[in-house]
Amino acid sequence: MTIVAAFAHSLPALLAQAQPFQAPPLADYMRILPELVLSLFGMLIMIVDPLLDQENSHQSLGTLAFIGTLAALASTFWMAQYPGTAFSNMVRVEGFSVFFHFLVIAIAAVAILSSFEYLKVQRIRAGEYYGLILLGTVGMCLMSSAIELVLIFIALEISSISTYVLAGFRRRDGASSESSLKYFLLGSFATAFFLYGVALMFGATGSTSIDTISQVLRSGNVPVLAYVATALMFVGLGFKVASAPFHVWTPDVYEGAPAPVVGLMSTGPKAAAFAVLLRVMFEANAPGRFWLIWVSAALTMTLGNVGALVQSNVKRLLAYSSIAHAGYLLTAFAAQPELGTSAAMFYTAAYAAMNVGAFAVISHFANAGEKYVALEDYAGLGRRSPVLAATLTFFLMSLIGIPITGGFFAKFYVLSAALKSNLVGLTLILVLNSAVAAYYYLRIIVMMYMREPRGVVPVTRIPAAAGLAIAVCVLATLYLGVVPGRVLDYAAQSARDLISARTVPAVSSASLAPKP
Amino acid sequence: MNMDSLSPIILSLVTFIPAAGGLLILLIPRRDRDIKLFALVISILAFVASLHLPVHLHRDHNLFKFEIDKIWIASPNIHYHMGIDGISLWLVVLTTFLTPLCVLISWTSVHERVKEFFILLLILETALIGVFTSLDLFLFYFFWEATLIPMALLIGMYGHGRKVYAAVKYFLFTMIGSMFMLAAILWLYAKTGSFDFAVIQSAIRSGTVPGFEHASLWLFLGFFIAFAVKVPLFPLHTWLPDAHVEAPTAGSVLLAGVLLKMGTYGLLRFDVGLFPEQARRNAPWIMVLALIGIIYGALVSLVQPNMKKLIAYSSVSHLGFVVLGIFSFTTAGLNGAVFVMLSHGVATGGLFMLAGLIYERRHTYEIAEFGGLATPMPKYATFFLVTVLASVGLPLMNGFIGEFLVLSGAFQARPIYGILAATGVIWSSCYLLWMYQRVFYGKVTHEINNTLPDLNLREKTALSPIAIAALVMGVAPLVWLSAIDPAVQRYALAPVTQLASRMVGR
């Protein structure tokens, strides 16, 4: 009944909106410039691929993809000069979306760098691989700037489908196919939940535009349907960020997928999904989110850490650790909107830097056919490859949350946002969890430095590309750990713009209704 | 050059010279001798720089001297705020004093991964000094956590026996404890908007922190757990014997000499400084724990067959004195507590060095393996005797001054505490002198011990400063106490009088 009523109610507005087609102004294209650049390079790679010699195309295609991400980064700066909405209120460029654009593209760039050597050894066809990474990145970028639920859904699908395929790229290995299929089946199921949530939200508020939803939900008198819609959308996004109880796929998928892809998909799509979650929860002011998130955050970090304690495979261990980190991040979502948003944004950045870095080291070390991913294989690594071991230790320290690393400040801001919002219970759970977490990260460090090497695990020289990728991650982690001020200020400012602008009750979105 | 002009930056210099040296070692090629020499020069440089502090300590009205206060991160409001008073001053000097000796003592005992060893040692030194000099709670936490990894790696990489177990246990105990402190620090920040020690302190004293009455006990305990683990206070001490026994000699020296003092320093500076009322309210049970630690540590020491474990448990006992002195809230007790921190650092640091020297020769710490060592190693025996006497608190040695002050403070607080604690002094002479007798006197029971070489020049150079310091601190304690006393007076005791006057005023 309510759906029909709401639809009937909003019909005149929708009809009024339907105007004869007009080409969008040029500025609108500027506002999706990074997406355009990335798509262009993605297609270019696929066109060039058949023209090149199969065996030697890895290097050139990889370089092309890397240049693509650099160009996209540059265009992000350009895009930032054109704040505002584009394409009839579908996309909005603001501090928030620029931040996530930058982050996601940087993650893709580093993932591409760390794949060079991997593809060669694994004999993976480079054209499709790099093309999919770039196109997936388009989806992630769009997720962060879309302010319309249907567009968000489409962006989500673009990013997800690319990652489903990427997970299965070690074709000769059964585990990889298993990983891909599992990810695909469960992922589609979860996206369906999200879509269902979108539909119900439309029913409840009469719109799929986040601005309008936010306005309706803030005006009081929230229909029950909106609660259900929030829950369903949370299921869909919760799957993407691997929050409990929708996290079960993570270890299996991460274990089977190629290591550089795991580095990408444990951070990129996750960051984008968190961006969507921030929009849906905070910007749209989703009702009933507090306990939903509270319970999920507590469960996620606890289950993630407990699971990680008993792992003997490094990839699985880091998979569980990434679940735990999603839980820490979710804690920020239970805090006050403004504090929570900026803490969550900073956390995503720091988490991306350290996790991509850790996976870059692991994928170099696992090398030939991913044989060496057991914890025992890391024994004595500190002696045989001091640089590799030291960088991995640094990333692990950041994951533990030791000072001078980005991970420390990230956790710190989340904790302080939670405490400022009087979430003492959740804070204590987080504190206890990070103490537990120290143990399993320490196991890797102990293995590397305090055990004698067993058997013959070859350590090859770090190739230039992977070295560059690791160096970028180390520098980013260090930067966020020593002088986090600038990034944090930026996050705080964009969080203010995102939230405060909308908490003033009478502000309406520009195109639907004239300003009062 | 006017040396006073150094004062604003001297604390940063002292703190960061070692770490900078550690980073430079990264660039030195792996020639062990060069690395050792360089580490020695750096650590001596830090020591010399730190001597600036007591020499130029002005007696003025400022509580903290050599202050430097710069904004590190604007939002959240984190400052690079350093400064020292009479309490932290000597702990800084103690750290810089012990580190060159650690370098000397590790000269031959560390023979592989030498480069990493000295880098870790120097980074550890920076972190330790930073703990004592920071006046911003965030900065303090930063350095506090930064001591964790280098120490754990030193134990795990260069230790012996069950070194991995010991390193992980050490790491987890300290880590879990300090998470509670972090939560407490963040709570204070959320309510006061500042991490600055002085700002928070005055906000608490003026009663403008919302919700403080309900939270103060929990905050006090949050800090207390972190510090009690580090001290270590009974029953949280179980990591200590493991860490000590398995650690390399330099690790043990710094662990006993300085790391444990981080705990007692924290109790004094933060638990007592920020929560004077809670500290007084909770003093009875904390003093009981300290007493249990004193007596229990001594009794366990008595039966240890392992020399290093014996010294480790004696630390539990001695640090109990410090806690007892702090929570007696008397002038004598507090002065004594700070003095015991210093004298324990010197004497127990010395004992660990001596134990390390004999381990290098015989590769065992078992007391039963020795006997009659005074005959083949007379110089070693002499140094050992001096250090043992300093540790048991013989008058005119440094141990005596501190323990005496603590005991008289404890008597003032409650006679029974003084009486019980005094038995600890007796026990300590029992276990240390008995060990000395078993190791050095009598006939040489194991033939191999006859062939042990006596101390060489390097080892004597490393041990002499300990012996001299033990003696000088015992003969002229006023040099130290004249800086300590005003600090504890104004710092830990003044709040009571202020508090009392405020209550009377109501």
C-alpha cells in the first residue's frame, strides 16, 4: 500500500523532471574524467593485446595500465576543480568523492605494479587482467561519487564482476576457480539484497536520490519500510566489506585468488563499498542503523581475530585480519556522523596502504605458483632477505597499530571518535580485540626473525616494479603515521561538507525543488 | 658558546641522537667493528649531551625544565611537548649512562646480525628517553609503545633458550596492559580536548571535566594496569623472569635498568599526578601488593638455581620498594622511591652485566656449575662483590639510601608496612650473599672454572662506571636528592595540601 502511495505521490515530480533531451554541459564530463580516462585505457589495452606477441606483452601492457592509472590520478586533480553535481544529479564531485577516487586509483596503480612479475611467472594473459583491473576501478570510482542508488548499484556491479573474474585468474589451480565461483555466487546473492533494499527505499521515500532520501528521512515520520530497506542494503554492502555475519566467503576467496588481486580486492572494492556505506548510512541518514552496526562491528572484529589466531596459511591469516579491520572500521560508523566519517575515511586510506603493501610482499615471496604461503615458509626470512622481512614487519606493525605507522593513527582516530560519541562498550571490545590481534601478526614476525630457515624456499631479487609498489606503500604508511595532519584535515573537511550541509533541515537538493 | 642557548633543544637532541645514529648505522657496510665503534660513539655522545640537563637545571618556579612545546598535529590537538623535572631528569641520565655500557658488554657476545642488534639498541634508547621526557600524553604513549618492538626483537633474535616464548610473552603482556591506558588517554582527550599533561591535570584539579567523578576510578585503573605490568607488580610479574633469563645481556640490563622504571615512573607521573584522590584511596591495596611483591620476590629468589633468574626475581622485590614508597605518600617515601629506581638501575644493571660476562665464558647461569671463582677470577669477584653490596643496601652504597628512605616513609604511613618491608632487606642480603658465597668462595669445584680468563680491559671499562656510580650515589646522595626532593614535594605531595585547603574552604 505504502509503496503505491509513495510512488503515486512522487510521480508528478518524476514527470516534471522528464525534459526533452539536452546534451549535458562539458563540466559534467569533467566530473567523471577519471572514470573516462580509466575506461579509455582499459579498452585500449584490450585492443592492443591481440596485436602484441603473447609472451612479451606483459611488460608493455602492464606499463600501459600503470600509465592509465597515473593519468587517472592526474585527472582526479582536474576533476577536483569542478565540484558540484553532474548528469541530472546522478554524480557529485566533492571532497569525499575526490578522496576515494584518489585512494582507489592509487590502490589499482600499486596492484598493477606488483602484478608485473606475478603474471610472467604464472603465465597469465596480461591484456584481460589489466583491462579488468582498470574497468573494475571505474566501478569503484563511480561508487564513491554516485549519489543515486541505481547508479551506485550499477557501479557496484561493474566493480564486482571484474573482481569475480580476477579472482579466478590462476586458471590451472582448482582453488582459484573455487574462489572465483564462490565469490561470484555469494556476491550476486548479496548484490540482489542490495538491489532489493534500494527498491524498498524507493518505496519508502519515493526516490532513489540520496539527497531526497535524506530529506524525507530527516523530516521525521520514518516509515517502517525504510528500516527494512536499511537492513537489506546493509546486508549487500556488508558482504562487500566482509563484515560479520556476511564474511564467511573471505578466507576461501582470498586463499584461492592470485596474491596481487587479493591485495587489490581486500582494499579497493572494500574502500568503495565503505564509501557507499558512508553515504547510505550517514548522508542518507538511514534509520535504525546504530544497533545494526554496533552488533555487526563487534561481531566482525571478534570473529575475524578469533579466526586469524589459528591460521597457518599467511593469505588466510591476512584474510581474517582484513575481516577484523572491517570491524574496526565499522566502529566508526556507529559514532557521530561527522567524527565517524572522517575517522572511517582515514582508516580506509591507512588500511589500504598497509594491506596492499603486505600483499605485495607476500605475492613476491609466494612467487612460483604460490607454493610458499604457509607460515613455516617464512621461517628465517629475516636472515635471507632482510629488506623484504623488514618491510613486511613494518606493515604488520601497522596492522597491529604500533606508533609511527598509519595503522596506529587510524585505530586511534576510530577510538577517539567512538569515545567522543560515548561508545564505551564498543571501544572496550575494540581495545581487547586489537590486543588479541597483536598475537597472530607477531607470529609472522617471530617466524621471520626468530626461527631458523627450514628447507629450501627460494628468495628471488625484488623486481623494480614490485619494489616501487612496496616503496610507495611503505612511504604512504609512514606518511600517515608521522604527519597524518593533512590527510586528516582533508577527511574532516569533506566529512563536514558531506554531513553538516545535510543536517540543516530545510536544505533541499538543487534540481528537485527550488530553495526555500 | 653559551651552553644555556642549547636548553630549548637539548631534550630533543638527547632523545633523538641515538635513533639518528641507529639510522646512520643502516648506511654503514656490514663491518662489525665499525658498527660497534660507531654505536659506542653515538651512545657516549648521547650521555654527554644528557649531562647538560643536571648541570643547567635552574632552580626556578617552573615545574618542568627545558620545555619545548610545538604543535605536531593540529587536529586532534597533539603537541610535541617535552620537559623534565627532578624525577625524570635522573631517569634520562640513567638511560644514557647504561647504554654505552650495554654496547661495551655486547662487544663480543653478539656475533651475528650485529648491525641489526645495534640499530635496535639505539632505537630502544630513543624510545626510552622519549618516555621520560614527553609531557603530552599522546607523545608519551607513542614512545611507550615504541619500546615494545625493539625490546621484543632483542629478546627474540639474540636471546637464548626459550627466547621466542619469552619475547612473545613480554610483548603480549605489555601490549594488552597498554591498550587499557590508551583507552583511558582517549577518554581524557574526548572530555578535555587536550593531550597535554599540564592542561589535563589542571582541568581535573579544577573539576571541569564532565563525568570525571564516575570515571576516575576506571581511568586510574586503566593507567594502573599498564604500569603495573611493566613494574612488574605482583601478580602481573610472570613475564619478567622469562624475559630476563632469555634476553641477551644488554637486553637484560636495559630491561631491568630502565624499562621497569617506565612502570614506576608512569605510576608516579600519571597515576599519582593526574588522579591524586584515587591514588590515595587505592593506596592500601596497592601497598599490600607491593609488600607481597617484596617478600614473594625475595623468597623466590632464595631458591633459584639460576643466577639470572635470581637477579630477575630480586628486581620484583626491589621494584616493590619503589611502589611502596610512592603510595606511602610521605616525603621520605617518595624521595626514596625515586632514588631506589636509580640505584636499582645501576646495581641490577651491573649484576646482569656480570652474569652476562660469566655466561660468555661458561655458557651457563647455573649457580651449581660454579664455586671458588674468586681464585681464578679475582677482579671479576671484586666487581661482583661491590655490585652485590650495592644491591643489598649496605650503608654507604646506593641501595641503602633509597631503601632506608622508603622504609621510613612506609613506617610513617603504617608501621606494619615498614616492618614487613624491612624483612625484604634482610631477605635480599640472604639470597644475594648466599649466591655470592656459592659462586665465588670455597674450592673450585669444576675443573673447567680454573681456566676461565679474568676480566679484560674492555670489560673492566664497562664495569667501573657501575662500581663508581654505586659508591658515589651512596656517599653523596644529596646530589641526586636535591633535584628529586623539590619535584616530588611539588608534584606528588602538593596536590594533597591543595586538596585539603579546597575541602576546608568548602
